[in-house]
Amino acid sequence: MDEFAEQVIARIRAARRALGEAAGSPDSFAVQETLDELEDALRCARDGGVEVPPVGGDDEAMRG
């Protein structure tokens, strides 16, 4: 995997985590902001031809 793909996937993982944390918050602005970041990161991946690992199905947990 090249450096660009690694950076995009790291950005997606971070956005997914942030969205999960924001989802438990009563602050709807925080949810919208993190959702916007995730959508932007996914768009970047799509435009760059980066295959995105599914939620909960990536190898991040295996790094332990």
C-alpha cells in the first residue's frame, strides 16, 4: 500500500472513531462535523482509487 492510501485510510479510521464518540453526545453540531469529515475522507479515497476497509473489518485490531 502506498503512502497516500495509508494516509487516507488512517484519516477514515480517525473519522470513524470520532463519529462514534460524537454519536453519544447531545451536541448535534459535533455529529455533523465528524460526519462531514468522514464523508470527505471517503470521497478522497474514492477519487484516489483507495479501497476502504469495512467498518470493524479492517486489520487495525490485529496490530494490537
